[in-house]
Amino acid sequence: MGDMDDIVKDFLVESNENLDQLDRDLVTLEKDPTAREVLASIFRTIHTIKGTSGFLGFSHLESVTHVGENLLSQLRDGRLLLNGKMTSGLLAMVDVVRRILVNIENTGQEGEGDYTSLIETLTRLQGNEKKRKKTAPVVATLPTPPADSLPEPPAVSPSPPADLPSAPPAVALSPFADPLPAPPATEELSREPVNADPASPLGEILVQAGRTSPEEVNEALKLQHDGDSRRLGEILVEKGAAKPAAVQEALQVQAEARAPALSDSNIRVDVSLLDKLMNLVGELVLARNQILQFSSTQQDTSFLNTSQRLNLITTELQEGVMKTRMQPIGNIWSKFPRVVRDLATACGKQVNIEMEGKATELDKTIIESIKDPLTHLVRNAVDHGVEMPEKRLAAGKSPEGHLLLRAFHEGGQVNIEISDDGAGIDLERVKQKALEKGLITPDQAARLSDRELLNLLFLPGFSTAEKVTNVSGRGVGLDVVKTNIEKIGGTVDIQNRVGQGTTLKIKIPLTLAIIPALIVTSAGDRYAIPQVSLLELVRLEGEQARKGIEKIHGAAVYRLRGKLLPLVNLNHELRVEESGIGSDQIVAPGGSRTFAGAGSDAQSLDFASARSKHLLWKTRLRDFLDGKGTLTMAEARSHKDCALGKWLYSSGLEQFGKLPEMQHLENLHQQFHGAVREVISLKTAGDTARSEQELVRVESLSAQIVSLLTGLERQMAELNAVNIVVLQADDRHFGMIVDEINDTEEIVVKPLGKQLKGIPTFAGATIMGDGQVALILDILGLAQLANVVSEVRDRSVGEKSAETESRRDDGESLLLLRGPDDGRMAMPLSLVARLEEFARTAVEKAEGRHVVQYRGQILPLIHLSSALTERRQGPRISGSSEPGAEDEKIQVVVYTDQGRSVGLVVDRILDIAHETVKIQKHSGRLGTLGTMVVQGRVTELLDLKGIIQTADPDFFNEVVAA
Amino acid sequence: MAGKKQFSTFVVDQLLFGVGVEKVQEVIRYQEMTRVPLAPSVVKGLINLRGQIVTAVDLRRRLGLRERAAADLPMNVVIRHEDGAVSLLVDEIGDVLEVEEEAFELPPGTLAGEARELIRGVYKLKDTLLIALDTDKMLNLVTSAARGA
């Protein structure tokens, strides 16, 4: 690029802007060939370019625009009526002008293009009219008024009331001496001797221009007031108070007066300056966040007030600067009428384009990114969507196709919709093409849903176009569109109505730079989740945390108001170790890491059970001291041999030894036994009084032990709490488990360096109030990584299983077990609190029943085999129907109601199945509800409640007190 | 200035390295870093440099040297780069040295693989060798070695 004069630069900038306007104007004009203001505006633009190009020495440009100007002046004067050929010719001229301008920009020179054919065409288009002029007597005598001449207002003979304000074509008015039913060029109007105030009403303009009298105007106004619904101009002309030409002029002046008002309040600003401002505001937001954080620790009221003021001002400034970068989407859309016109003509179709929401504003950077995708989609709609006019007529539609562009703000996003009323997308063809191209297997083809088929169109290399035109159909379009839109955080969706048309919906987040976000902590680090992806927060504690998370086919899910929500563990996806209070201090049984939280459910229960052990033991101590010995002396005295001690010195310290509280516990416990020994020796010595005193100390120490254990239990329970962040990506919902949920904040999005841009889970980084860097999660990337949302091919499987899962919701989850006579039995999984395994040796006898110690409670056991005694007991293939047989472990299904539990001892737990419970045969047998088919096998459905009721009639009575 | 060049120098695992002074934006002490999960292992984390988020690359890892002891805190040499600043984590900061071009030699042929790529050459100084690093290659982390482990 050579050196450029400022003048040339300005010339290029202005001209390019004007050329865009020209495109729009010409297309508008084609629809309404008599639109005066448009014609005048077009003429002015070309005239200006011609003038300046002559001045700057661009001769090609000058000659091309000169010819165009000639044609335009004929049109403007009404001597010619615009037709399709002329429009095309003028549009061609605009393109040529553009091309030359590009040359000038690149090389400083016009280039050596040959534009003679264009010039000839444009000349010829005028030439026809020259012939016409000869037939219209009056018209021929008038020369084309050059821009700077000042003709007298032509002598006007009274003309019949024209249909104001639209001007009929010149030919029809040939009898008039006035060649122009419309006023001559605006330049002449502006040279009116009278200072007509353009902003005034029509009547005043006419009066000021001396074309009518104030009395006439008042009379006309009065008529209007009395109900005459005609326009003022019409009334005046009819009364003969003003001439049609004069009224026309006045209207012109009025129209123009309105236009310039807008442009005066605008100002041109360099985009890089705006970017700079935006950055500075971003920094200001960060600094403000820091000040706010700091101020929360301050007491000084004047400081607090000032920082609050700073906060308000920063917010407003941020909003204001963001607005400067916002541009109406109409800026991109403005090109489309031309695009559509050219394309439709090239395809031999007729397409009408409508645009709603042109004023919808987007950030400038977003506008740049979606310009090309939108253009492609619009071209697609014309090329592929809308049918040929004949086809449309045959289908009962209007021959002209309709393309509707809509834009609106919704839910923090900009929605853009491109709809056509064409033939829609033929899904069968899509399927065929996909099969042909090997994008899907025949198997998949059979299973794909409509939505998935449509999504195939977004695959690279896809196109159902019969032939590749140079317009579209190369098959490189839709996937690029989708990628570009996803790059700015948006989504694209197709809606198809076969035979009626297609709609493409695009959603884009409103702003890139400063966004509201939820801050969470995971593995000790903070992460920001853009609020636009956030749906809700769920916290599970205790029992819910244990039971709430279910596994289907190995994938964790949570039932959120009846719908299954796939779960993702952030720590797991980021492959970081779980951290948090004490996870490095706790060795889980078996050394395994648990799914949710750092503690495991068993651990909080360990403390609960330790506590109950201790309390139980203390009761026995009491007995012992009263002489009813169930304790041995050794047990009483030794801190290692009591119930608590046994636990403490085996698994207790092994698992929790590192916790400081445990040291304290040991200490207390030893003191406790020290006191017990004291009590015993005092008693033995006969000193009852002092032994009672000492007993008080024993109690107090015991109370401390109990409270310590309770505290630890609660800590573990807290660790067990599960925080689920419900998110949405690509229209799919999933839950993400994090360690902690912190706060919501407005954060400034800063891009990651090149080295880190490729990581799919992060969309950027931000600086928190305390100066630390936090990463911003890319929810879509995370979801893709976790396979919650995946590529089309996998998605079909995913959707299918999602469908199956939702079908599962209609069915029930059943627990399958082997019954006492090797038959299969089932019970609803919803009744099952837990599946446990106990060592046979753990089974104790109390009150004539078998029990086990379980979670700090005493769990009564019911043997399934005994409960179904009516069943014939044939020879068993393996196992036995009695407890105490070969197996070391027993399988127990735990049922809990109102805090009370009972365990059902079964032979073998087989599986979990999902079936719709359909009882084939009802059974009168106690303990079962009937027979059904599960997993293809005959299965008896257990009546769990009935069994429990039989075994323990009091079980379902209301629990009075804990 | 015939054949003289100024280097910003630093020590990594007792070796003296240098990059052209014009490439260095600044040198600062240890900064708290936020780790980046799933990032290449040479990326130790992100630092907040007066409001700018800068990626910190651990030179020991990048050059395939032994890991720093946990108690030792690295210093930051912030390098100007077309895509933004990047900080190199080094053990100690050295002086700015002026070296003669004549003292330059290409790396020996025996220097294997990855390191070869990152080193432009060696300047023979009076008591020691100054290893000149190629910053562009240093910051290009798409190599398999950088991504590994």
C-alpha cells in the first residue's frame, strides 16, 4: 500500500459507506421505482463520487460514475422509470466503483480495468429513453437540469389533482407544460429564495414559499379538523389553493428536514480507541472488586461511602462503554437485501426478505464474527430453502418466497432466527446422503431421531445439494457456521417443517468481556462458572447425599424433580486430587477414594457407632458398679478393652489418627478409665461417698467424650454434603459436583495465553478480588469432555439412552434376588435403603430374634426363607435356607421407615433391573404380591411391607420418641 | 557496536542461561500461581501481573532438568511475546551481561533432541558458559515432550 493522502483516505471511507447505502437504496428503489427521496439520495452519492474522483484524478472512476449519474438524473427527473435492467446496471456500476476503490486502497491507483462494456450498457439504458422523449412533446425541449443550474420554477398550468404525494410517471402527464409532476432536483429546492423552515408543517412551508396563502391553509386545516380525512396537500390542491408541484416540493423539503437531524448527533470514533476504553473499564472493574472486598473489612464510614460511590459509578461506566461497542444487527443485515436479490435472480427464484428487530444491539466483536455465518445461512435459505416459483405455485404457495430475519434479546442472550417458507429439509435425503458419505452406519441411520438427522447437516463435508453451484452447496458451509458461532459461545439449532420451511435459531451470549459468574471451589482452587450456563444449585446432605446419587450403567445420576440429571465430578474431570478438610488425614476403608466428598458415609457413622458403643458400655459399667456384673474387671479398668477402646485402637486410630481431635479423644478416654479405676478401688475399699464423687468425674469425662464424638460425626457428615451445580450446555442439562459453592460475582473475562487456549474446559481466566487468578470454566467444553454432551454420532446413542432412561422413569427399578427355593424374586428398589453384607458372626440374638449392630442401631433381621414358609422347600442346588450355613457372610436388604430399620436376609442379591411392573398372576401367598416377568424370567414380586408386618407387627407403628 | 550483545541472564539448576535483553519485559520475585489442570506439565500456573494474566512456564521442566525442591521458590523472568507476555520460572536471576558475538558457538552435535531445539547456542565467558535460549521455541509448547508427563 503506497502512501495515501488523508483526502484520499477520507474519500475511500466515506465512499465505501455510501456504496453500502447505495446497495440498499437501489434494492428499495426497485421495489418502489418512484421513491423520490431514495432516487435523490442515490443521485447525490454518485454525483459526489464523480466530483471527487475527477478532482483526485481517478479518470476511470470518473467516467463510470459520470455515465451512472446521467442515467440517474434521468430517473430522478422522471424521464425514465426504473426497471430491472437498469437496477442491475446500476448495481453493476456500484460493484465496479467498489472494485476501483479497493484498487486505490491497495495500490494508490485505480488499476487498469476495462469498464467500457459497463459504460456502454449504462449509456444504452438511457438511450432508449431518448427515443421516447421524441414522442412526448413537451418533455423533449427541456434539457436535463444540471445540478448547479437554477431554473425558474416552471410555469405551471393548472393540472387535475394528482394523486399526491406519489408521482405518476412522466409519460402519463405528457400534455402538461410542466415536464415534471414532481419537483426538480433537491438542489433547486434548496435554492428557494424563501427560507422555508424545513421542520415546520406542510402548510407553513407552502406559505413561506409563497405558494399559498395563510387563509387558505387555515381553511384547509379547519376542514381537516371537521373530519376531512384527506391530507393537507390534497385539500389545498383541490381547492386550487396550491399547485401540486408546489405541494410536492414542500413535502420533499419536509422529508429531507427530518433526515439530517439524525446524522448531526453522531460522531466517528476509531474502533481501537473504543477497545482501549473497554480494556480500561475492565481493569477498573477488577480494581473496584478489590476495593469492595477490602471495604468489607473496614469500619470507616467515609471510606465505605466512597467505595460504594465508586461501585455505582463503575457499574454505570461499564454499562455505558459496553453500549458504545454495541451496534445494531441491522448493520449486517443491511447488506442482505442486495444479496438476496442477486441470488434470487441468479437462481431464477423470487424471494422477499423481511427483517424484524434490526435495532437489536450486539457487541461489535460479535457482529464481526457472525457476519459471514449469517450471510451463508441467508444464501442457503435462498438457494436451497425456497423452491422455484412453479413448484411453489403447484404447492399452493405464493410464487414469491419469504425470508424472515428476526433478532431479539432474551435471557441474557441475543437470539437470531432465519426462517424461510420453502420446502423444508427432506430428512430422508439427509439420511441417504449421510449413509452415502459414510458419516453414519445403516444401524445408526435406523435409530436416529429427527433432531439428530438435522444435526448431521452440521457435519463437515455434508451437503444435500444436487449440484454444487458457485453459490453454495459446496458442503463447507454449515459446519463452519456452527464452529464460528460456538467459538463466540453461541449455539445453532435447526427447526424443520417439511413442505413449509426451515428455521435456523442462533443464540449468542450478550457480552464477552464482563460477565456475572458463580465462584466455586474444587480441590482447593477457585473456578468461575458463567451464570448464563447456570440453572440451579442443589445441596445434598446426610441421608440424601448417600441415597440421592444413583448409578445407571456405571454413570452417576441424580433424580432432580423426577428427571435424571447426569452427574460430573469436577475434580475428576480436571484430574486433580480431591482435597479439603482432612481428606489427606483420612484413610478410607480399603484405601479407595469415594465418589462424593472427601469423607465417606461410613466414616461419620463410625463415630456415631463409636459413641453408641461407649454409651452402651457405660450402662454396663453402671451395672457392674452396682454389683450386677456383666463387665469383667479387666474390661472396666483397661482403656483398651472397653468397647470404645477396642474400636479406637483398631480401626479408629488407623483411619482417623491424624485428626487432632482423635488425640484429644484418646487422652480423654484414658483419663476416663483412670477415673473408673479410681471409683472401683474406692468402692472396693468401702469408701462409697468418695466413690460417688469420683463417679461424677467419670460422668463428666464421659460427657466430653460423647460431645467430641458427636462433633467428629458432624464434621464427617459435612464432608459428605454434596454440592451439585446444575448446568446447561447445548440444551442439555447436567449436574457438576464441586467441593464448595462460594459466591456470585461480576468478573472480567481475560483470555488465556496461546499455550493454554487449546484446553477445552477453560474459557479464560479472571482476577479475583484478592488478586488471585481463577480459571473460568467452559461449560460446553467440560460437558463434551465428560461425554455428557458429545458429537453427533455418540449423541445418537446418548439420546437413545436418555430416551430409554426417561422410559425407565415410567418403569421401576427392581432389586432382583434369589429366593429360598432358587426362584427369582424382586422388590422395588425404592424400598431399599441399603444393601449390606455382614459377617455371619456379627449376628447376635436378642429378645429371641436375630439382630446385628448396624450404624449405631440394633438392626432386627428377618430371614426371607422363614418369612415365606408356605413355599415348598425343595432340595436346594446350593446354599441353604438356614442361617449358620456355610457362607461366612450374609446378604441383607435394609429397609428403613421413620428412622427404624429392619434387615431382610436374602440368599443372594442378583441384579437391578428396570421394568414396568406388570403383575401377570396374582398370588394369595403371604409375602408376595404376584408373579411377573423380569429380564425374561419369571419372577415373584415380594411384599416387603407384608413380610415385615408379619415378623414384627409393631414396626409400622408410629415412633413415639427417639 | 560491533559484535556485542546484551543478555538478561538467570540460573536454572546451576546452569547459566540468557535471553536477549530486548525480549525481557521485566524480572520479578516469586508470585503466587494458580495451577491450570489439564495444561501441559511445563505450565506451572498463572500469575497476576498488575492485572494481566500471565502464563508461567517452568524452565526446569521445559528443559528436561530435575525438579526444583519444594521449598525453593522460583523467580519470574517475564518475556515479551507476540501473543502476550509469558513468564519463565527460574532459580535465580543473574546480571545483564554483555557478550562478544565472537564468543558464540552453535550447540554441540552431541546435544540431544528437545534441548537442541531450545538452545540457540553457547557464549564462552571467562569462567563459565552462557547458554542462549531461543524464546520462540521455548514458548511453543506444542511439542510432545512439553506435553508429556
